[in-house]
Amino acid sequence: RKTMVVKIGSSTLVGEDRQIRRDFIADLARQAAELRNLGWNLVVVSSGAIACGAPKLGFAKKPADMPSLQACASVGQCILSAVYDEEFRAASLLTSLVLLTRHDTACRSSYLHARDALTRLVELGVVPVVNENDTTTVDEIKFGDNDTLAALVSCLVSADLCVTLSDIDGLYTANPSLDPTAQFIPRVTKIDAAIIGSAGDSTTSVGTGGMITKIRASRILMTAGIASVICSGAEENALVRLASGESVGTLFVPP
Ligand code: ADP
């Protein structure tokens, strides 16, 4: 069997109304069930805990101080996990929650523990939902963004493909929201200065990474020999189409 890791950004998971997009998670569960029939396992790396927790605690926007962010993450993670659990069970799939910190991949023995636990979950037919443990993790022990986390999780489970679902349909030669002449890049075989330069400075109000962290994550994956894709979360049936060999979004091909 093959394994796909899918990373879902906050802006894809949480709507303009600051509610979790349950319909999106339900569709993900439907695709996960179909992937299973195609011989693929799925691991989800999900952002959205803070974005989901903040309105529940009465914050009008994402708070600035660390303890409030940690409180939002703690509340939001619980609600988000419940939605994954409900929607995947409706598609006859079990999910599990795996919260990691950088410590878990920084030393060999904990790396192996994380690897063995994730591998066993996948073998048992579970769809692990992975996130950074934002409640207890402060800056110095952070992966920092889930694009990097998804790349490390892909290495842990020896993934065949890592898919990042974003608010944009792939990588362009420049940020298309600032530069109308930006051209779509369907395929990247080498991360050179031009590719890195294309990302510029890019973060949305709900996301934390921007395009540059996605490119850095793709570089980690290319080094590990793992293919990756950046495509839009709005792309219909994207995971199933990718598993069937169709090209969707920007493909980063390892050497
Ligand atoms: P997510 O929350 O899904 O992780 P981000 O908002 O962090 O997504 O990153 C995607 C955004 O990066 C795009 O919506 C776009 O505004 C910006 N961006 C900057 N440079 C580029 C580029 N070269 N190609 C595509 N998008 C870019």
C-alpha cells in the first residue's frame, strides 16, 4: 500500500465566518475512504486549532499573547478533533489525535517512538490527525508551521506523496495577489533561487506559513526522495485524482 500525507491550512479549514468547515472535513473523509479502495493510506496534518478556539473563547481576532493562544489551541483542538472523529466515522473510518513537538523528531529515540506509533496506527487502518502541540509548545521547541510538520511527518511514515491544500491552486512565479503577470508553475524539479524568490513575503491573517514555508517543506521532501504537491483545498476530489495519477496543482518531483 502507499501512504499520502495531506496538510490542511487554517484558511482552508476555517471559513470567513470563523466556523470549522464541516462540509470540507466530510468530503475529506469521503476521499479517505475512496483512497483506501485505491490502495492508499492517509495521514492528515491539520492546522486550525487556534483559529477554531479563538471565537469560542470570545476573542474577536487571534489574540497576541502566548497564554491566550495556548488556551485557544487547547479548546480549539478538542472541538476540531471531535469534528474529524464524527465525519470520518460517518465514512466508516477511525481517526486518532497525534500532537507533536520538535523534541519528538529531534532525538533518535523519540523519533523512532513517533515513527513506530504513526506506522502502527496506519497499519491498523486509522487516519492519524497530526498537529503541533500548541498548548505546551513555546517558540524554541516549535516546528513553527504545519508545512514543515507535514514534511517531517511524511518522512516519519515514509510517505509516497505529501499534498498541501492551500487557498491557492499552486505555485506561481510571483504572488498572484500582488503581481497580475504571475505565471502558474505546474512542475518543479529543482528548488533554485528563482523558485525561492517567487514566494516573497506572504502570510494571510489566519495562516502562519505563507508560500516560502511550503517551498522549504518541499525542499525537505525532495531531499528525502518524497514527491509533493501544492494545490487548492477547493479543488474537487483532489486527493483521489492525485492517487489516480492525475496532475493537480504544482508537483515537486524528487531527483
Ligand atoms: P495556508 O494557510 O493554506 O497554509 P498561506 O496563506 O500560508 O496558505 O500561503 C498561501 C498564500 O501565499 C497564497 O494565497 C498567496 O497569497 C501567497 N503567495 C506568495 N507567493 C506566492 C507564489 N509565488 N505562488 C502562490 N502563492 C503565493
